Amino acid sequence: MINSRKFAQSSAPGPKRVLPGMVVKPGPPGLGPFDSVRPLQARLGNQAMGRLLQSGILMRKIGIGHAADSMAPSVQRELRRRPPGREQEPPALSPEQIQDAIVYNNGRYSETHTRIIQDIVGTPQTGRFDENTIHAIVEWQADFRMTDMDGMVGMRTLRTIVLEMMRGGYSRGRIVWMIVDGHNMPTTGLASLTYDPALAGSNASTSGPIPGDSTVVIGPDAFAQGYEGLVHTIRHELEHVQQRRSGMANQNLREFLAEGIEIMSVGMHWEGLAGFMDDAGRCLQFWDRLSTAEQQANWGRFTEIRTRVQQRFDRARAADQTTHQAVIDDFNARNRP
Ligand SMILES: [Zn+2]
């Protein structure tokens, strides 16, 4: 889908946009970031050059994607997983399908986020989903070899867009909100949700009166987990917002239930096995701190969670099962209170 157009404009002064959402780091004085590749561009043409850039090889050479450099290795690894390139051309959507995609996307993304998606997929930033934008999303989906080339920015497409935002230097606070929007996460009772680069010692924190509106802060450790972990952390904190708003005073119960949200992973990508089992261990730890009355009231939820942990465990490789055997044994040792 590469936008030779944007690439061709990249000789304008100031921070330069080459691919949607990407900002080029200014090079040393007297040497533009593209000076070293311009002869190649002239030989290959814009489109082939765009593909090369898309492959990530040249980008690292000329310093694009510097936002990634300050990130945790797990995130950097993900960012290097460039779009594999299309294997098949996307279908031409019918007017009805285009309309469905517009309705779907409008149901999720604010005007600001619509503009960002348009920036990333390379269409004019109107802030409104229109036919043009839907076509560009379909092209994007084809480049990432998605099976659903439907123009809808669902979980899988969002993932690629957010990774592109990270690479392109969008602020982390904006990225957090993009994830909230794209997953339709609950936001009632939210006083504020921000990124704080100074938050240390935990992925995130939620504070405020109970009952009442909460302030959520997401920190660098949340981002260091990689995309899925970040999504789970945000969802976990927003669960706390709902709990606090409704007056749930017991922190152990709040944590048991919020870990449960991560384990059930409804409407989110699954975390890796290590992160998942970590959640499971913590979930059980908080369960054990509940009173008998609270355990009785939440036994149904406990068994749902345990079933999910067991399913995931059963599907793991033998070596991973050995690693996590203690957690599953612990879960199975709990009896109805
Ligand atoms: Zn929590």
C-alpha cells in the first residue's frame, strides 16, 4: 500500500513523514536522512523504494523508527516484524460491505483515532471513515496477510496499527487511548487515563475515592510487556475503575476479579503463556485472601477461571507444563468453600 506520494514529499524541511505514521529522525547537519538512499530511490522508483522501506531493512539503516530504540527488547522485536507483504490481492468490497465497515469503525473510533488510522494507512486525514479510507484499510490488511480483508479495524488490524503508532513516534498516552477505543473497553467512572514515564515499580496504578471516579496511570513497565500485555494491563485497570465506581471496597476481591478478566481474555488477544500463568498465580493468591463468604459468593467465577487455566495448560508444550505444574496443582487443590 505504500504511499510513494508521502515518500516523494519527504524532502520538505522539518520532521519528515515517509510512511504513514512514521517520523524520520533528523540526520547530522548537512546530511538529510534520505541523502544516503536517494540514489537508490532514483534507480528503483518510489514504489519499489517504498516496499524496501516497508521491509524494515532500510529503515533501520537510515534511522526511521527511532521511537522503537528506547523500548523494551520485546517490543522492539515485534516492531521488526514488518508487514510480510501481500500474498493475494484484496477483494473489491461491495457498497454494503463498505457501509458495514464504516458502521463498525464508527462504533469504535473517535474522530482523533480515525485520523490516526487514516495517517497510518495513508489516506487523507478527514476524521471520518469513508469509502477511500475503507479501501486503504483493506489494502493494509492485505499487506499484513490478514484473512479478514473487510476494512474493519478489529483486534488484529488494530494490533498492526498500534505497533505502527509506536514505531511512528505517537505518544504513549495516545496509544493507550487508541487501545481503549479499539477494544471498546469500558470507560465510565474514569476521571483520567494517562501515561506517566515516571511510574516505577508497577505496570499501572488506579486511585481515587470508593465509590467514585478513578485516576489511572499507565507506566513504562506496561509497555515493556509487549502489545498483548499492554492491552491486558489497560483492561485490568479499567476493571478496577468499574469496581471502585460500584463501591467494591475489598482490594483482594478487586484483584481476584481483575486477574480473572485477564485470564478469560474476552475481546482481547491472549497473552503469552508465561504472562498468562503469572496472572493465574496472582489470581489464586488473591482468592486465598478472600473470606469464606466472599469465596462462596464468587465460586462460580472461580471455576470458570480455573477451567480456562486448565485448558490453556493442557494445550501447552510438555516443557512448559513442567514449568507451570505447580500453579495448576494449586488451582485444583481448592475446594468449594
Ligand atoms: Zn490490579
